[in-house]
Amino acid sequence: MIYLPKCQTLFFLLTILGLVSCQSKENRMNAFVRVFNEAATISTLDQAVKSLQAHAEGDTIVLKAIVDIDPSGAQLTSNVIKSAIENGFGNFSITRDLEYHKVGFILDIRDVQNTRISRTPLDFSNKATQNTKALSEIDQMLALLNENLPITDEAGFTYDQIKVSNDQTLEYLITVPDTLVEMMGLEGIEEILQKELAGNPQLEYTQNAAKKLGLKQIAYVFRHPETGASLLNIPFSTEAAVE
């Protein structure tokens, strides 16, 4: 199976939904390229796909994939990657918005020696209508994000699930490692974690995107590894988002 980039910070798919507010076509393109590459750099890709990076060429965004495959299977792999990208991104407003502003997309597939295997245009225009489940953008986002979970970061915190609560809060449900449970009850730990989370450069983008989707806040819910009980809840209001 060919996987699209998985985000260690879990922000990529939500972030690209919010980029449509950029004022110019050039800004839209640069924002898409920047966030796509940030996500791809820290991604886990399919074994055959060694790297997947975007860059702008005039009014076109080129997605360059480096693959390590047998030449006899090159065409089949190219078709699978193309289909995965078109179906994976076709339901998001950012790709439709870019196409509306006459931005083209090209998939450039090369082998590990940088020899071109194929270079074909991508078409997202009719993919949204093919979604028979008729999911909303929020449901689509959650389905894709949760497909990549659970993920454990270097500190041992495990991101188990992302959901939207009844009060329109985007919640990240995080299991605390056994060795850090006691620490979660220390005085001042909430302020320390809040400062750490607020220092993530992607938070502003996420707040902006969540606000556009009608969500009131983002909350990081740290839970006990055995009982699942909430140990700490750190919210960020989307009202702080910069339009």
C-alpha cells in the first residue's frame, strides 16, 4: 500500500485545510509547498517511496517522488502513487482552491538514480464527488488523521485518537507513559506543558484552520495509561487565530 506523508506532529492535514486564506496565488502555492515538505520530511512513507517533496514551477506545483522499485513494476507503481495522491488530497478544499486559481499539479516519479520514470498531471477536480460516504471535511480529516494513530513521540507520549467533542473542541487524546504519571501532578507542570505546546510553530496554523471549520478550541488531553482518566487538559482557543 502507498501511504501519503504521516505527520509526527499530527498537524499536516488540518493545516492544509486552512491555507485557503492566503491572499495571493503565489502565497497559496508557497504555503502548500512549505507545509507539505515539512510533513514529508518527518514522514514514514511506503517502503518503495524513498522521498516525496513538492516545489513550485511557475503556476504548477510539482510533487517529486523518489522510488526504489524493479523497472518491470515501474508503471504499476506510478499508477498506484498517482491514484493515492489524487484520492488522498482530492477531498480537501486547499487543492480545489489551488486548481480554481489555475494552479496545476504534476507528479514527477524518479528512481534512486534520479532517472525519470514518469511525469504526469494530477487531477483533483472530480475526486470530491466520488466520495460515496459524503463525509464532511471535518469527518474526512479525522478519518485520515486517526488512520495514522497511535503514534508515540520521543518522550514516550502516545497520541491515541483525535476527535471533535460536543462543544466543538478538537481533542488530542494522549496517553502518558508510566514513568511520567507522577510528574503530571506536580505544581506548575500545566504551565510548563502549555508553554511547550504553544512554542510549536504549527499551532497558529492549526488554530486558524480549526477556526475556519467552526471549532472553538484545541485541547490536549493527557490520560492515565491504565485507567484512561484525564490527568491534565490543556486548551488553546481558536479565537487567538490570526486571519
